[in-house]
Amino acid sequence: MNLRRILGLCFLLLAAPALFSQTPDREPLPDEWGYRPADGATVPLNPPSLTWVHEKDAAGYAVEWADNARFSGAASARSLHWCVYTHSKPLKPGTYFWRYRILSKEKRASAWSRARKFTIPANASDFPQPTMDELRRRVPKDHPRLFARPEDLPRLKAYAQAGGRAHFDKIIAAADALLTVDPTPEPTVRAHPYDPKTNQFWWPNRVQTIKALQEAEVLSFAWLLTGDKRYGERARDFTLRLAGWDPDGPTKWDLNCEAAKPMLHRLARAYDWAWPLFTPEERARIRAVMLRRAEDAWKSSEVENGVGHLDRPYDSHGNRTWHKLGEFAIATLGEMPEAERYLDFAVTTFFAAYPVWSDDDGGWHEGLSYFAGYMSKVTWWLDAARVALGIDGFKKPFFAHFGDYYLYSTPPETPEMGLGDLAHRPVSGGMSWMHFFVRRTGNPYWAWWLDAWKIPFDSGEPVLSFLWSEAPPVKPEPPASLPPSKVFRGTGVAVLNTTLINAADNVEIRFKASPMGRWSHGHDPHNSFTLDAYGVALLVNNVYRDLYGTPFHKDWVWTSRAQNALLVDGFGQKPHSADLGGRIVKWDFQDGLDYLVGDAAASYEGRLKKALRHVVFVKPDLIILADEVEAPKPSTYQLMLHGQGPFFVNESDQRLILDRGEAGVVVDYVSEQPLRMRQWQGYEPQPDHSYLASIKSPGIPMQWHVEAATAAPADGSFTLTVLRPFKRGAQPSTPVKVERTADGLGVTVSTPSQPEVSVVFKMTGQADFIRVRSGGREWTVSRQE
């Protein structure tokens, strides 16, 4: 080695202590938010939030961005304590490069990460994150701050006596009823959901807590707008009693977070609205107990001191916690130093890492039941942030499109909501929170959907109903001009319909192959589907639950066997996994025909090299599923179907019939070898019937299951499942005619509305992969790219 190299090496060794030993660009774990924007992305918001993976030994981060890959003239942000950053000013539209580095406790810095590129188009929405200095300026110094500002009070008082009188009268009626009764008491049983001796009290404790807090809210707001001393005295009394609840008692965070969360933010509303009624000592006492509850949340696994949630935001409960901390912080900003930390966290989370289970098309990975659970609550943050912080959350693409998931998945009178935990129920009157979104966006189709489902405006939250009624109503418009089918790309969900107007005339297929995996409450397998027809749930998934994670839930519901999915040698996909195991590869929606294909190969843990499920929907009443699979070794394949009634099984004809009275479906299999069929009913393991009885649940309905299986192992399979839904009295009986050729497979079939439909699959080449003829019309579909 020459002298120059030796001297150079010595120099590097001497300089090494200035560098942090950790290196950036670690591959994100499946549950981490990761690097955003993705390299090469075009972003809808200006500026985009820059996010990267958190390192546990990092003391902070620095990030910089520039309009050139050399980072000449770069702008930067340094000493960041979060692994995300959103700039406080819009950037000039164009192409940018960004990178980050890790900072140690000793103020040493790692090398820079690799550069990633993004483009801001000219039509991107300006959405800069306010700095803490700016937030301090925006939040009123006086009270109220939550949902109303001091300067709003004259307008709201006038509205309460005019256009908002009907809604305000409900507040006054509720407040009057509280003048002569005792406050709802603190729960007495320290209940935990997985303690069989107390779990029957776990959810009622939450309900009781919310009731007690809403009493204080109503009284405080009634006093705020009327000045009536009767309401004020009771508001003060009720609020102070709530502040006296034991944070280590039945509403303790790590015992019952569902009861603890309301104490975090609803108490802050009563404190804010009745602020002048308390003495300085009483305010300090209320703030102290709110702070204790905030610290419990902060240290919990849902938040993990802020950076834990920002790095791994795919947490259902954590996605309801950050904005409740935000409400508390707005109410107490300037009155306690900790409020700035919580406000910074809430605002940073909203800009950089919310919503996480969604996509820009309005989809929601966890399904519509949990979609409702989270959207009904984030309405609070959207309105609180608008009023107190001047932040318009509806600039985020998801919030501009969110109602489409309901519109497409649940046309009026649809019997259930499809994918995700607890989606077996139909839409309910509890969807009233959606009126907030309709009035804020002005979307006429969502307004029509609410009217068609007869969803009332009043939400059971009289204060918020009054405040939100001030926005003008939206004139409903039927979605007749919209295409009836839609793919929610980021969540990997497709909803195919014949009509969006009513379920009685609709045939609907919901299909999932998701890049978000199959975890949390969105556990449906990739390439699984549901079928509803003419207002009846026919081929259903299993999204029932006794309690989350019980033997029934994890060992039956989370399995592929419990859903309309494919098994290999009796094994399904990796259950309840964040691994990115599915994707909708292609879709082609034409007039009268919908086609899509999902890829689920990666989710079978090496058992399959190819797992494509093609869906051909010849409208209005023929669906053909084509399962195209290849395995690394000869294997058997099992196709699962499930219904809420018994199937008539005819193995010799390779046919099933499910007749639910008002509607049914005929199922015909076309396979290279005859399929063996087996039907059974019930669940293994069984649900926890004793728990369900203790909470007066109606229980979990029965399902029937059919497995259609190959007998001989094979390297692959191309199997058709032909579905012909029918109305009462119109069951098709004609057989499926099959024609095999050297390069393809064709079927001819009649349906109640189509005398003859011909569908041909060409197994070679890319063009004309599928050719369909019906009623003088013809469609072609090419192979996926």
C-alpha cells in the first residue's frame, strides 16, 4: 500500500468519530410507514410530507431537499425529533430530490440516505404544516377554542334563536333534564376484555363513561350560549366530579383504553366551554388529571412517545388517540407546557401519517364497519383543527373521495357491508356523522345515499349536531351518471355492481387483493370475494367476532378456509399478516362487462408460484371466476364457498345451488379433473357463547361451508367457477357447455336474462385473452401487463 493511501486511511479513521455508526435506508418492516413519497412519485399535496424509518438509537434527524440530485442550494430542516417532516411553506411546482440523515445523542450524524425523487404538479393542493409559532398565534388566547372561538359566539347565539333553533332546543332539553338528577357515576368494576370474570363490564364501562362526559358537555355548552346560571352551576359540578374519577380505576388506560380515551378529550371540551366558571385552583386540578391521562396515552403502545406511532402508524386504536390528544392540547395550550408537545404530535401526525388504512380513491383497508368507527371520530379533529388551527383537512385526497366506498359497496338496502371485521351488518342509522362530510364537501351523490338509507342528521351528539347544522345542506343527486363499478387502488379492493341505485336490482361482487396485506381488522384473504344479489347476501365472508383475537376469531375467522378463497394442500394464506401479499393487477370496465384480475401468490408462503384469480362479470347476471395457479411441486387445490343457508350439492354434475328464498345462486365448476365436494356447518373453534350472552349479543349466525377439491396432485390448475345469481322463481337449470381446444377453454351458458353467453379463455398470447359474446354484443379483454 503506498504512502498516500495509508495517509488517506488514517485520515478517515481519525475523522470517523464525527460520523454516527447507524446507516440510513434500512428496509422498512411491514408495519412501518416507510419512505414517502415513494421514489419517482407525483404528489397531490404541496409540500408533500417526507417520511422515513425510525431508528431506536436515534436522537433526531435532519432532512434536506433540492431541485437537483447534487443537492446544490438545498433547503433543510435539522434537529427533528420525529421521523417525518412537512415543510411550512408550499414549494414551487417541479421535480425535487430529498434525503435524510440520523443524529446521535452525541450530536454526530450518519451519512446521508440515498436521494429519492418526487414531482409536484402545478395542480397540487397547497397544504403546508403550520409551525408551532404559527399554531400559537392561531389558537385563541381565551376560551372557547374547541369547535368555536370567542368571536364566533355572537353568531352562534343568533343562529341558536333562528335557523339552528330546532337543534339548539335539543341541547336545552338535554340540559334541563340534567338540572335535577345526579351525574352518571364512575364505573365501579375494574373490567378487562380478556378477564372472563369481568369482561361483561368492559364495554358497558365505556358506555357509562361517555354518558357521564356528554352530560358535562351539554351543560357546559348550554351555559356558553345562554349564560344561564343553572346550567353553569351544574356544568361546573359535573366537570369537577369527572376530574375526580380515579385514573388508576376502571377507566385506567392499560385496563380499558376504550373508557380512558373519552376521558382524554371530552373532559377537555367541558373544561374549555365552561372555563370561566372554574377558579384558578379548579382549573389546575382539572388540567392535572387530564395531563395524567394524556401521559398514560403517550406512554402506551398506541403512541409510544409519539415517534413510535409516527414510525408504525398502522394501529387501529392509536389512530383514534392522536387527535384526542390534539383536542386536549388545543384546550390547554398556553396553560401548561406539555400541551405544545401533544399539539405538535397531533398536527404532525395528521399531515404526515393520517389516514393510514386508506387510499386516495376513498378506500379503507379495515372495511366499512371500522371505517365508520374511525371516520365518525375524526370528524371531531377535522372540525376542531379547522376552527382552532385554520387547517382544512379536506384538502387531503382521501377526504374528498371517502364517501365513494359506501356509495359503491352499499347501494341502498344492501344486506351487509362486505369486507372487514363486523361488516356482516347492514348500514345503520348511526351513520349520521356522514352528514358532516357531505356538507363540508358538497357531494350530491353522498347526500342522495344518506337520503336513500334514511340516515338521520342528528347523531346523538346534540352539541356537534347544532354546530354542524350551520353548514348548508346539499341537494341530493342520484348516482345514475356514475360508472357502477370502482377499484380502490391503494387498498386493493374492487366493487362491481350492475346499479348503484338500489340493492333489489343489483348484483354486486366485492373483491380484495390488497397491497396493505390482511391484518388488523382487514383480514380477508387476497383474491377472496363476496356476492350479493337482489338484496340478499349469497356467498358471504366471515367477519363475525366475539372478541378480538379469541380462538374463534384468530383460528377460524382469520383463516383462508373461512372465506371464499383458494387453499393449497389444505393450507391457506399467511393469516393476519402485514406482508404485502396481494394486488389487483389489472381491471378493464367496459359497457356491460367488468373484468379484473388479482394476484395472491406471495401470500401463500411459497406454496404457489402463480395465484391469479380472474373475475369476468357479464352484466347483469353472470360471473365467472377463473383460478389460474401454478405450484412448485404437485399439489391439490381447494376452492371454498360459504353461505348463510345450506347448499344443494350435486357432485356428479359439479354443481351447487344456494337458494335463500328471494334470491339464490347456481354454482358450476369447470375443472381439468372432477372436484370432490364436502359441505358442513358451524365453526371450529366455537365462538365464546358465554361472553356473547353476558353482553346480550344476539350471537353469531350459522354459516354453511363447501369445499370443492381436486383429488390428484398437479403442478397447476385452471378452474372456472361459474356463478348465476337468480331471483325467486327464476333459477337457471341448463348445464354449462364446455369446449376445450389446444390453446383455450370455452363455456356457453344461459342466465335468467341472457339466453346464451359465450366466454372463451385463450391460454396463449396476450391479445384477446378473453372473448365474450351475448345478445349480439361482443367484448374482448387482453392479458394483464
